[in-house]
Amino acid sequence: MKIALVHDYLVQYGGAERVLESFARIFPEAPIYTLVYDPVATRGVFEKYDVRTSFLQNVPFARTHHRLFPLLMPLAIEQFDLSRFDVVLSDSSSYAKGIITLPETVHISYVHTPMRYAWDDCQKYTSDFSFPHIVKRMVPFAMTGIRIWDRVSAHRIDHVIANSAFVARRVKKYYNRNAVVIHPPVNVKHFRLRKELIDENLIRENYFLMVGRLITYKRHDIVIEACNRLGVKLKIIGRGPEMKRLQKMAGPTIEFLSRVDDDALARYYANARAFIFPQEEDFGIVAIEALAAGRPLIAYRGGDIVDHIVEGKTGIYIEKQTVSAVIDALTAFEQYSFDYNSIAHYADAFDKSYFERKIKKYVDDIMKTHGTSLQYCEDV
């Protein structure tokens, strides 16, 4: 049996790329098809695999500004020839699920989210990124065609996996498809609370922590303003187009750490008072990393995170995405006492080893219904 992997675009190393990395570990001989690929931006993780790109790879600026080419991406993904494969496993938040396969080919798609900028708010999408003015004017007009293609392409999938119950509901709403939920892999063992991560100097700073790209919907702004007013320390790890604006509004208790490696990140998690998560996410990998480090969450009551907070046990809620609601949550946090070891234990179920076993079993079960089986990497 021959299997291919398909990914939207390999131009960063984030949560979706960690899913693909796990897929590649399970199926190391499978070629990876993707629209564009930057081996440096993906930290060299996929250099040992057979990565195959679309014609967009040779289009000027496509690798560095892929979001400027939404109208070309359906064409590019559909031009991949996957006719020699028996199984296609895609992971997608936009275009990868739209590959065209033969009728007898089994297409399993791991859906991170229905295309957000098509279905939720294209105006918000254009404001989150530094698009030229002419592009911002054109995007809303292009979205009708993108939405039609997106819905049609979702019905090419034979079996749908969603990364959270929240995304499964969105898949049902926008595509009218049912999905099995398998949470994404988290490197729980790396971030697990342990003695060597404890740093007394960091503990004395008495800081809260945020981690993630500095883009509008993640709502760093309301947390910064709340911490300004309360005079509490906040460390922010991440980079993005909002950096300069956020730095201008930040007071003396706010520290921007840009990007750090995973070892430093584990240390910052382990010594923080709590992890603040004010955005609505399909699945918040950084929040699970914080839980693995035994840190309670102060999180907005929205998205998938509501399934991972036991109020007063693993964290507390921010009721609204406003400065006053963040202030209320930070004030309320002082009244709680948390068991850090219990919090860390909660994250064990999200470890990448569990994810890979679940994916392997799911694909096995699907293929058995087709009267065949697949070969796997021996250590998975």
C-alpha cells in the first residue's frame, strides 16, 4: 500500500507542522506534498523526508508572503498527481484537504479548522496581517469563490478527523461533515514540571506569561493594558506584526522576549505564576504546554480551552475579551491555591506518543474496512 502526506504550506514550525512531523514519523517513506516549502523556517525538521512542492514554490514572494496568493492555491493543490497512491493523509486548515484523488483512493484529512478567513471574518484576516491596501480591498470580493471551493473540496474527503470538539462543531456547521476528534500532539515530556527547570531568580520576578504569535486575535493588547493598570509583571514570548504596536502600549512591568528555544521556553513556563490565554483558539497547544509545566491557566471562556479548564483546579476563566474582565480574572486569581503536580498530570493525555498511537489505530481501522493494511515505522 502506498501513502502520501499533504500539508498546506511548510513556511513555519508551529502546531500544524508538529502534526505533520508525527505523520512523517509514522509513515517515513511517504512523500510530503505541500504548496510551498522553506527548510530554514521549518528548522530543518523535514529535510530528511521527500518534500514535493507546487508551482507556487517558484513564484516570487510565495514562500515569504504566501497569504498574498489565495486565488492560486486551489489551482496549485489540485495539480498534484496522487493517482499512484492508495491512501492520502492530509492535515489542513485551508487548502491541503482539497487535493483530488482517484475514486478508489482513501483520503483521510486531519482538519485543524475550517478556513477561518473564508468563513469567520475576512476583514479581520486582512487587518491581522500587513497586506498592501489594494490587496485588502480585493480580499472580500475573492472570498465568495474561495468559500464555494472550500465547501466543495471538503466533500472530497472520505474520513474527517478534527483537532478538537470545538473544530468538529465548526466542521459540521460549515461542511456538514461529521468528524472524529483526536487532539494534536504536545511534547509533554519536554515541558513537564521538574526540578532542573526551577529558577529562583525567575520565581522572584513573580511574573505571568503569554506565548504565541503577536497578531490581533490573540488579544495581547487587553492583557498588557490590564497588567499596566495593576502593575504586575508580564513576560511575552513570540514575534509578529503586532510587535511595535504592543511595545508602544506596554508599561515598565511588561517584557518582550521575542522567540526563545524550547529549553528556555520550558524554563519560563515552569517559573511563571500562571499562563494567560485571552484568545479563542481551535486548540491551544501552548496552553497544554503550560499545563504540562504545572502552570494554572487564566483563559478566555471560548474555543477549545473550555474543555481543558476545571475551574479552581487547572485554572480560572476570563469571562469577556475586555481589559476589565482580565483585571477581574487577575484579581480573582489571588484567591486560589493550585496543586501544580495535579495540573501537570492533566496534560499527560496530550503527549505526542499518545497522538501517534491514536492516528495509527484510526488509519488501521479505516484500512481494515477496505480489506488491507499499511506499513509503519517500527518504533511508533
